[in-house]
Amino acid sequence: MTDGREAVRLVLEDGSSFEGIRLGAPGETTGEVVFNTSMTGYQEMLTDPSYGGQILVPTYPLIGNYGVNPADVESRRIQVRGFVVREDCENPSHPLSQGTIHEYLLENGVTGISGVDTRAITRRLRSSGVMMGIITPRPADEAIAALKAAPRYGEFDVVHDVSTRDTYHWDGDAGERSRAFGDLKGRAWRSREHWSHAEQGLSVNGLPAPDAGFALMAGTGQGDAGHCPADGSAARQLRIVVNDYGVKLNILRSLRARDCDVTVVRDDATAEEIMALDPDGVLLSPGPGDPVFLSAAVESAKKLVGKVPLMGICLGHQVVARAFGANTFKLHFGHRGGNQPVRDIETGKVYITAQNHGYAVDAEGLPPELEISHVNLNDGTVEGLRHTTLPVMTIQYHSEASPGPHDSEYLFDRFVEMVVKYSPSRPVPVGRSVD
């Protein structure tokens, strides 16, 4: 497979150069170079819209060993500008694999580089901070000139490039025909207060308990996912509108697993347009870039506060904070990976979280009506907010993980319970209580 893949180099703006071989499509690409410490989930990383405008460096040395498949995606296309790996696997081993990582990048027209010292690149980024880079077959001096002429990340709106342009209703995808989704639905079901009845084979709100083996029925990822009985009818579902700043599909799947009817709207949708959809709750999604460019989203969030229960995730968290007058700032090298410890202040519990962001909320500028609900134990940055009187909650990290630990899925349950409490006119979803 390496035969015919020409020599290319990654050149950083500090002048450092790393030579390897082309991975994926021929060509040249520029972007902000960032690293991710997750050991698995490379396909989810590649398709995560929060990497829009960036060149991604996984720290795990072997990438592609289990191939690629349609179920392990977080958006409709590869979102990264470039991909940098120590070694790409040419012979993946997995029953669902439909090709190599090289073929996947090639088919999607994305340029990368393999065979470079990703540990050295990561150490440089940790020391100097994230910086612009270029993957190119050109000599280093020409690469530096091209890099200087390229637009810098953080100086333009990336969200508009990754958001949907059309409102759509989420009806599922290949990911909802996978064992992972069956497992997700099982965890969502077990989190409900009536699970003890289900374990005894009793009905829950008139519906039969889920078959204990329903998650296993999705093992091939090709057939029926073994739908949890909580799917029920539309009358039992809460209507959630997702404001798409670069939403990951596992957020939509996580909401559907909790009996929600999900509609997605573009990043610059107005509050009036969102409220016209008659939502029970609104979720502001993750996404790429600096929230300072999202004035339309911030204005929309201001108008939504107090009218409908609101949850912000990652960039959505920052948008909510800015809607209340808080400031945001850029981190030295960001939080990207599946091993960030976060404390939930309400319970005192510590969770290992999945994160992917380069900006954070400034704790010093928070208004008194916003309380810090979660804190990063590595650097003390704000990881979550809640309003003292209104139904507003936010988190800086990814409760949907993918890739990452499942520790924080409970936050979707917390959001749904908040929606139920503040939307009394809606029928209560199966297994939920308004107490």
C-alpha cells in the first residue's frame, strides 16, 4: 500500500519540519495543528465537526488497525483539514471493516501524512501551544511561505462551514443499527428510576420491560438495533431542537435513546425560528472555532433563555456564557482526548470525560445568576454552568463521548428531567417522573 505514496512533510509555523509519506489524497493542506490523546475512535475524530479548520495528530501510534465502517461516524463527512499519524495500518482486522484509513481519506479527498514522530510533534505543541501547519510535498522553505499566506485559524468563522444549511428531522443513521447504539439505549433505560421493575420483567408505564439481550442483537451493525420499548409513540416524546454549530451525531442518537423527537436547525437560526418549531427543550451543540464570531448564535441564546429549557455542550456552553455577558479565552493547547477529569460540584463525584475544545469560559466574568457546576481537575477551568433560577445548564465537555468514556451520559438524563419539569403540558416520557 505504501508503494506509490510520495514523500510529503508537515511543516509548523515555528519552522520545524517532519518528513513522512502521503496518507490519503494527494495535495496540500493548511490548518491549526492539534493533538488528541484518545487511544481509539480515529474515525469519530476525523468526522467530528469540532475539528473543522484543523490538522489532527492522534498521539496513539498505530491508526487504522480496525478499519473504517459507516456506523463509526459523527457527521456526514470527514471534517479535519489534515491527518498526521505515526503509522497507518494497511491490513485492518475487524468484521465490520470496509477499508483502510488511507483509502478512507483518499475517497474523501483529505490529505494526511504517515511515518512521522507524533510524540515529538505533541511535545512541541504542549510546550509552544497549538500553531498553524501545512502538509505538503513542497520543500520546507516554500512550505513556510505558503503557510504565512494562508488564513490563520481563529481569525474566521469555522462554524458556518460545518453547520447544516437546512432544518431536518433526525430519523437515525447506520450508527443506530449498531451494537453501540443498542448498548447506549440499554444504559439510558437502566438509568431510569423504574428500572428495578423492568429487571423483574414488569411493565413500565404500560410498556413491557426491554429484553435483557436487546443490545446484543445489534452485534453486526447491519440489521435492526433491537429497539428499546421506550421508543413508544410520538405522543410520549419530548420535542428537542438542536442548534447545529457542528453537532456530533451521537448527541442526536443520545437524545433519541431517551425518547426525544429531534429536529436540527442551522447555526444562525433565530430564536423566533427555533420557537416556531414548538420545542420542549433546546440544545446548543458543540462546534469548532472561536465563539467571538458567533454573534447571531449568542443573540438567539439570549432570547431563548427563560422561554424554553436550554442545554449547551462545548461551543454551545460558551455561547450561553457569552449570552450572559461572560468572556472566553483561548487555551494553550486545548483539551482533546478521552481522559480529562471533571468534578460535578453538586454531587462531588469525579468523572473521566471526553473533550475537544481550544477555548474556555473565563470564570472571572461570570454573572451572579450563573453558577459553576463542573470544574476541570487538571487546570481548574470552567467545565459547566447552571442558572440559579432558570432551566439552563451547560457543559464544556462531551457527554455523548464517541470516542471516550460513558461516565457523563447522565447529563442527558439531567437535561431531559429538566425539560419534563418545565414542560408540564407535554406527556411524560416512558419511565420518567416529574417529582
